[in-house]
Amino acid sequence: MRERYGTTILDTAIRLLVPFYLLYAVYVLVHGHYSPGGGFQAGVTLAASILLVNMVQGDEVTWGVNKQTAVILASIGTFIYAGIGILALFWGGNFLDYGVLPLGEIEPKVRALGTLGIETGVTLGVMGTFIVIFNLLTGREE
Amino acid sequence: MLTAVAGYINFWLIAILLLVGVYGIIATENLLKKLMALNVISVAIILFYLNLGQKAGSTVPILLPGAEVGVVNAYANPLPHTLMLTAIVVGVATTGVGLAMLYKIYHRYGSLEEPDVLKEMRQ
Amino acid sequence: MTAHLPALIVISPLAIALLLPVLVRLSAELVRVVAITSALISFTSSIGALKYALAKGNWHYFFGGWPAPWGIEYVIDPLAGGMAVLVSFFSLLVIIYAGPYLVNKPAREKGYFYTLYLLLTAGLLGIVVTGDVFNLYVFLEISSLAAYALIASGGHRATVAAFRYLLIGTAAASFYLLGIGYLYAITGSLNMADLSELLPPLMDSRAVVIAVALIVIGLGIKMALFPLHGWLPDAYSYAPAPVIGFIAAVMAKVSAYALYRVLYFVLKATGPVSLALDVMGWMAAAGILFGSIMAILQRDFWRMLAYSSVAQMCYIALGISLANTMGLFGALLHILNHAVTKGCLFLVAGSVNWQTGVREIHRFVKMSRRMPLTMGAFIIAALSMIGLPPTAGFFSKWYLVLGAIQSGAWAFVIVLALSSLLTAVYFFRIIEHAYFKEPLKGKDGQRHATEPAKEGWELYPTMLVPILILGIGILALGILSEQVITHLLQFALPWRAF
Amino acid sequence: MKKVALILLLLLAGLFIYTSFDLPPTNDLNSPPAAHVSPRYIEMAHEETGAVNMVTAVLADYRGYDTLGETTVIFTAGISCLLILEARRKQKRNKRGGR
Amino acid sequence: MIVDFFLTNRPLWAVLISLVAAGLILLSDRRPNLRETITMLAAVGKFVIVLTMLPDVLAGQVVESAPLKLAPGISLHLRADALGLLFALLSSGLWVVTSVYSIGYMRSMKYGHETGYYASFAVCLSAAVGIALAANLLTFFVFYEILTIATYPLVVHARTPEAVSGGRKYLVYTLTAGQLLLIAVVWAQVVAPGAEFRPGGFLAGRITPPALDIMFILFILGLGVKAAIMPLHDWLPTAMVAPTPVSALLHAVAVVKAGAFGFLRITGYVFGPELLKETNLGSLLAWIAALTIIVASLRALAEDNLKRRLAYSTVGQLSYVVLGAALITPMSLVGGMFHIVAHAFMKITLFFCAGAIYVTTHKENVSEMDGIGRQMPLTMGAFTLGSLGIVGMPFVVGFVSKWNLGLGALQAGHPIFVAVLVASALLSTGYFFPIVYKAYFGQTRETYSRHEAKPSLLYPLVLTALVSLVLGIMPNFGLSFYQLAKMAAKSIIASGMVLAGGGQ
């Protein structure tokens, strides 16, 4: 068991900061179409906020995202990406051709939605992986 | 003369950075430092690509609100940026795997100096 | 779905690999079945794609529906299709072989193993079928990362080997990336077909010189071309058997293929490429001798095979460097033949080690009694490595010698002949031990091999059958080498062969 | 060894500088990378993919397959770390059990 | 339809039958009777298949099997012409005899691992017939190398350290030679695509002297090891550690004969008389052969071990064939070709005798053989007959070939080689006479009773001895070997004439 870093200052700072981190991550993900950002950045930010809480408040505070769950998240996230690509095959498009997905919009918008879908997958995948790697490297048992 | 050089000086600096990285891999005996040198190489290459994407007087490749679509020279080339996002991620992933291996090596051999590790390993 | 075969080749192992860490929670056996299924899908897709390419010409598949220089395309020509069939065939074979090998591992580890194995497969296949130089880099990295980890899973020595491989391999990939960066800088394109059209007027640019040098060094490291082979012996001799069976069989070959693809199809083997090819030829000739001599000096069977791989990869490089029809036939045929042969040898080595714990050559005494079928396959493979008819290895050597004589490179002819003899020295040493040496009683270490096997006589069928398939395949490839050339390889040349 | 490497690398640096003059100069508006392929991204990205951010358009759509590969690389790294370090944990536990 | 398919592809079946047999033998591991039955069936079957081709070939036809493509422009092509059939008939015929002998010999020796032995033997025979019937250089080379490898397990069969080191030596020599031959074969393929054997040669006009000389030397080195030409012969006496039937195979039936046969193919069917005469390469080879004849005979005098003495005798006798090939006149070719047959019957008799003596009395040195003729009169009778043949005594088969060779040397305008032949005859008298003398008149303290080898050893050697006597009197008896040799020689010389005529 590692020593807790928890001091009043750190705890308070985390309480104040982490919600903004999370919000910012979601913003980066959703707003990737309009400004710098996207799945990777969002995923890393999410992972960072979870790891921050984890580091400061102790091993048991992981918000349910321990190493094993993180693997599953990573695998599901990345699969969402590939899965959306495969979905396009069923509507007659090529792999990753989001334009053909039946979302009832004109093509550029459908493509934008598809992009959002895969970015979400990337976010989950990157988040999961970073949590896994970080936990492994810091030697934390689940 | 100066203007002639100005267009290329970035490449020279990048080449030097790259060779610093290569030298680091060859010359240091600490495995962790070698891994860091590897990252220097990857940074040099990223800079090389980004340099290719630059255009005089251009801005970030995000469509300006209300701007006319299709003024090619108003925006930087987005392709190198995309490629380098990928390259950065690849670099990070490789570093992660490398660190994991180093972790294991350090636990087993108690050292990250290459000669020590090899000596121990060949026994 | 048949319209998407080129994508399925890669997508099937890739997407399913992503699911395996979830599936392993349900059952480890399920993971194995699913993994084998995905390898099978990949294999059948590549056969379908190859058939299409042979019947109707190159098959361009555009990802996301974007046309070529803007999006990423897969191009299945007979060369890519043939390589894809080879890689996916090996993937399927070795994944079946791996079953018993993993039997005592915990379920989770099995799951990770199969995941990485499929990712390795997907990465190699992606390199083979892609028509985009940057996409090639991405898949090169997927396959390399998976390979580093799989090698490292063989224990602490393997981890050191894998880390050194990681350092040099990543540097190699970086060189390759910088090389295509130079090409991108002077053409503005990343698509292979597009590049090959844009480059000819630019061939005397100094940037091409650097690009060629970087690409040859980068991919040369990946294919373990002498003197850039440093990572190979350790990595090959400490990795777990099924991993090395797959990696040794196809991974270096895929890099050789990539080199061939870039030098001949993108750069058209003109300008600075011919100089690079000359250098490569001499390096390869030196490497053949070096690898063979080092192999003779080894006492560990695995390490011997590893050095033999160094030599044999140089055969391929030699053929590529000859730049005439026969030389290229030799190189391409040797890619195929050496994959089958070395795959067979490493599977045999792994099986022997798994069954009896024997790695050193002097402990092979009487192995023929314990594992007659396995050693039978070994003999065929050894003869093929030496290059004796009618095994596959002879015919690739035949074309290499033919090509060398045609271009008047007598030094290479002598090197090829000499290397056969050196190869014979180290393989017959094992045959002697396994068949004709009587065990010296009472000496430690040699008693071990003569003890009756605890788990019975031969191997599990799932391990034995892949070995036998490869053994028979070596003979079949030898006798049918003309078929392979007229029906496949002659379309895989950068020019018309006949 | 180090000195040899240093001299070799200095030579290489010379080579890089020598060849750099055949590369398009920085900020060149007519360089091949600016003139080939990429204009379409700048001109058509919004129309074709609905993304204002051209990098996102190229990343997630035009060259979306690369990005899938990239995500897979990350995923591979994660699983690799697991395979490398989990096995270590298990070994350690075994050793402890052995004592 | 099926019959036609069978008939047209007879050369292929002749090669395949023993390969299939080898597979079956390996499968019938640990069932001695089954595997020996298979061996006998395959031997007889092979001989019959080869025999059916004889009438066609004697009628001037060529039996060709459908080519199986091995590489673009070159195929696995089997064709029974006169010279090829001569060798094929000989080797498949002698396999039957050797098989009977092997069964007897191996059962007496009790090595305990005969499955590999019989399988390798069968593969060897496939390779020998493949060499005989090969229609182009690639096919020839493929079977030549198969023969090399298949012989190796036979040489090391005893699995003693000497056997293993003998096998090593054998491999070093033959594999090196194989690589040199490979270069020569590929080179010929580059110069003349297809490299199809043609009576009178196919290289004329396609390659000029400096390169031609090197190529010829490569061929000499490549084939010379198996044919045991003098500096390259050293593996052969060492390989005598093998069981006697193997020695018989090595010397009489397949291995060294394949080398000698190769020389006939190379001079007669690749280079051709004209080219060899122009460049004097023929004389070079002839001098090498002559030297080998003399030196090997001298070496044989010094050997005490019977099998090693026979081995050196083989080294000398094989060079007769090479000499015939090198002189390349009508008579010398007939002599050389017929000497393949003659030497086969004589030497196999001698080896069978040596084996029979060893199995029965466990004696293998000449110095121990005092009085053995009184113990084993039939065996020693056969031995005497064989050695008389080697010496060149009229009415034994060796005389026919030597007479022709002598005439050939005169035809070629090199009477010096006649002197070589005579000297060699004297020398071989020198190394055989003591054995025969000792066997019959040697003083020994042992009491000897009449005690022959067992029938499966005795009958084969009596048979081969009788055949060498009969062929000495009627060279065309039975299988028309002499006729075949004459046909082959005529085709080589005749086409040479045509070529020369066309050139003028």
C-alpha cells in the first residue's frame, strides 16, 4: 500500500479542479469539429483527471475505473471505432465510410456524426489504455 | 544570402536534433536514456513534418467564421498535422511499452546500465 | 461482403483482437476459438482477394470512400495478395499450434497473448496490402509493438532482448518515417501509385538520395539485413516458441517485401536506388557468410536458427539487389520458401523444447526415436535450408544463382555456393546427433533426451499437424515452384517477366 | 566507439545540410506539399465532411483508417504492458509461494 | 487410354516406383518381413518397367515421359535413350540381386535399425534411374543431389564413430561437388536455355574458350567427386565402413557410376566431340583419368583391408569410363559405356564375395585370408572370376570394354593411353593375384572345413559372376548392353559429323 498524498490543500484543490477537468475533456471531445481537440486529447484529459484523484486520494478511489475495468474500456472504446467502420459495410459503403449510415441527415452531417462516434470511441480507448499503463508502471495492484 | 539560408535553417536544426537523438542511442549506456534519445528522434521527425506544412502568412487549418471557403493559402497544410498526431501517439505508445519493459528489467537485474544487464543476462 | 475482401483481410483480426480482452472474461476457450476463426476469415479473404487480383487485375479499395491520393487505399496486386495469403496462412497455422503451448497459462494471459497475436497479424497484413506509405508506417508500428511485447513475454532474458529490439526497431521505423517525409516534401503525396508517377522527373534531386538511404536503413534494420541485424539473434532465441514460429517465418519477410515494394514500385529502381541496391548486394553477400559462420559457432539450436535467419534474409536481399528477372524470382520465391522452411524449423525447435526441454544441439541425441515425425519434418526443412533438390530451398537458390550469373556477379555465385556448404555443416551436425549418434551413457545432460517421454511419444496433434503441413509444403513448393512462378510471381515483378 | 559515431554523425549532418537545399524552403506557398493533395482538404473539407476543423476532417474522415491504426497502436501498447508486467506479478507470487 | 498413359510415362514410373516403395517401407517400421517384401516387389517391378522400354529403344525410338515443369523453360523431363537405358537397366537389374543379398546380409549382421536402410536404398535407386533417364541438366542435377543425400544414411548406417566421421567426409566431398556442379548447370542453362541433352552436344557456338574452359573444369570437379577422380577420391575408401551391400551399391550400381555416367553425358551430350577436340579439353580430362588409373592401382597394392583394396580398384576402374568419355572416339565411347556394365558386374561380385567372407568368417583383411578358398570354394571361385575380369582377361567381361578402349585410344591418336591400360592391367594383377593365391594355397594353422555363406548371400554372387563370364563371351547376351552402347556412341559421333558438315 502506498502512502496517501492527501493533505487538506491537495484534497481541496482536487475537489475544485477535477470537475473542470472532466467538463473540459467532454468539451474537447465534442468541440473537436470546430477547434483544436478530439478524441486523443479528451481521452488523455479524462485519464489524467481520474489518475489525479487516484493519486491524491488513495488507491481505493478510482471511481470504479481500476486496471481491469480500464482494459475493458480500452477494448470497447477501440472496438467502437472499428465497429462503426464495419457498420458502414452493411449499408453498402466502404470500411469507415460514415456517409452511408442511416441517420436521416444530409451527408456532411452524417459524416460529422460518424466522426463524433469514432472520436468517442477513441476517447474511451485512450482513457482506458492510459489508466492501464499508468497503473502498471506505478506498480498499483487492483 | 540570409534569405536563402532562412528557408533551410529549420531543416538544419532538425537534422542536428535528429543526430543528437541517434548519438544518444549509440553513446549512452543507460537504457532509460536510450529510450529518451528515441523520443528526441521522434520529436525531430515531428518537427520536420510540421515544418513542411507551414506556409507564409497562413493560420491554423480551422475554417474562420464567415471566411470564404477555398482560399488555399490562408490556412496551413492540415495533412502534416494529422500525420504527426498519429506519430506522437505512436511515440507515446512505444515509450509506454519501453518503460514497462524497463520496469521489469530493473526488477530482475537491479540496474539499467546496458553492460551490466547484458553481462547478467548472458550467464 | 465479397466487395470488401481487401479490408476484411486486416479488419477481421484487428477488430476481433479488440474484443478479446472482453471475451476472456467469459471463457479462455472461447477466446481461442474466436481468434482462430478470425485468422481463418483473414486467410479466406486474402485468398479471395488474390484470386480476384489474378483474374481481373489490381483491386483498389478506398477507405471511407475517398479516392486515392486524398484517402487511404488498399491495393491488392498479385504480389500483395500472395504475401497476404502467406502471412494469414502462417497466422492461422501458428495460432492453432499455440493452443497446447499456452495450456498452463492463466486465462487472462492467454487473452492478452491472443490479442497481441492477432494485432501482430493485422499489422503485418496491413503493411502488405496498403497502398499508402504512411499507413504502412502505422501498421509497421502496430506489428512491431505487438512483436516486442510477445517476445518480452518469454521471460526476463527475452525482455532485455525485446527492449533492445524496441530501441533499434523504433529508430528504424523513425528512419523510414523520415525517409517518406523527404519524399512527401518533394512530391506532396503519400500514395504509392501517386508517388510513382510524381517521382521520375525528380529522381536526380538530392532529397531522393537521402530518402532512399533512410528507407533502406529503416527497413533494412526491420528485415535484419547485415550489418543491421544486431537485434535478431537475442530476440529470436529467447522468445516463446509459437511467437517466434510466426515472427521468424513472416515478420522479417514482410519488411523485405515493403523494401521491395518501395524500391521497385514506388522508386522504380532508378537513380540513387541502383547505388543502394549495389551496396545492399555486397552487404547481403557479407551477411550470408557472416550469418552462416556464426550459426556454425552456436551450441544452442534456437540461436543457430536465428543466425541462419540472418543469412537467409540476406539471400532475399541479394536477390532484390540483382535487379533482374531471375534474381527477383529468386528473392520472391525465397520469401515464400524461407517462410515455410524457417517456420517449420522454429516450430520443431519449439516443440522439441516443449516436449523434452532440449535446446542445445548436443542433447538432440536419439531425438529421432522420440519424435520421428517431427524430426522427419526437420530433415526436410534442413535440406531445404541447404538448398538441395527437390525441396523448395533449392529452387530459390537456383534462381538466385541464375540471376547472379546473368548479371555476371560471379562473387555472389561463389558466396551462394559456399553458404550452402556452411549451412550443410550446421544442419548435418544436428541430423548426426538426432539420428546417428549413440548416446554416451552416464554423461550428464545426454541422459535426459533418452529418457522415455512422460507425455508419450509424439506431440499433441494440434502441434504436430502444423509442423507436418509445413514439412509437406516444403516438398510441394519445391516440385510446384514452376506453378508458383508462372501463376503468381511473374505478375509480382515490376516489369513483364516473359 | 563513441568518437567514431560522433564523426560519422557529423558527416551525416553535413549530408543532411547538403541535401536540404533540394527540399522546399519553409513557408513556401508553392511547395509540393502545399500544392498537391492538401488543397482539397482545405477547400472541400467543410463541404464534404461537415467539419470546420480541417485537421479533424483529415484525421477522422479522409485518413480515418490511419487514426484507427493509431488508436490500435495505443491499445496494443496497453495490452503489451499488461502482458509484460502481469507475467512478472505472477512470477513473483510463485516465488513467494515457493519459499 | 490408361494403358497408353502407363506406356508413355514409363520412365516416370520407373523412377517413382521405388520412391513410393521407400515411403511404404518407412510406414512398415518394425515389420521386417513386410518391408523386405516391399523391397523385393519394388525391385522386380522397377526392373520389369525398365525392361519393357528396351525393345522400343533398340528399335531406335526414344521413350519420353510427359515433362513436369520445374521452372519456366526447363522441366523435370525423363527420356530413355540408348545410353540412359543402359545405365537404368544395369542399376535396376542389379538392385534385384542386391536386395536379395541385402536381406541375407542385414539379417546376419543384426544392426537393428534396417528400416531407414531399406528406404534409403530404394531412394538411391530412384535417383540412379532418374540420373540415367534425365533428359536435361536440371533433371540430372536434381537426381544427382537426391542420390547424394540418400546415400548418406547408408554410409553412416553402422552408427559407430568411424561411420559418422566417414559420413561426414562423404558429405563434405559430395556436397561441395554438388555446389560446383550447380554453378556449372545453372551456367549452362544461362548459355543454352533448356539445357536439353543432345547427342553431339548443345554448347557448340554458344560459349567461347576462356569461359568454356572454366565451365568444363567446374563440371569435372562437380562430377569428379562421385566418379572418384584422383585428387577427389578420398571419401570412397573412407566410406567402406558402410555395410557391404552399401559398398556394392556405391561402387557397382549407383553412386560412383552416376559420376562416371555423368562424364559420358557431359562430354557426349553437352559439350560434344567437336568442341572438346577444338579446345583440347578432352585430352586434359583423359590425362587426369590416366593418372588416376595408375595412381589408384598403386595405392590398391598397399591396402590390406579387402574392402579398401577393392575401393581403390574401383577408383582406378572408374577412370576407364572417364577415359572413354574423354577420348570421345566411337570405340572409346563404346568401351567407356560398356565398362559401366562390365565393371558393375565384376565389382559387385567382388564386394559380395568380401561381404560373404566377412559374414561367414569375420575376416576382412587380405593377410587373414590364407586358405579361405578351400573353405568357401564357390565364393572364391566367383572372386577369382571377378578379379580376372578386372585384370582384363579375355572371355571375361572386362576384356570387351578394355579392348574397345584401347582401340579408341588408337583412334584418337593417343597410343600412350594403350600403355596406360596395359600398365593398369599389370598392376591390378599385382593386387588381386596375392589374394587369390593366398586363398587357395596359403598356409594356415586353422582347420578348415567346407563352409559356404548362406544361400541368400551365395546365390547373388554366383549369379553375377556367371553373368560377367557370359557377357565376356557374348557381350549382347540378354539385355543387349553392347548394342545399346554402340547405338549411343554412334548417335554422338554421327550428329557430330552432321554438325561439322553443316559448319563447312
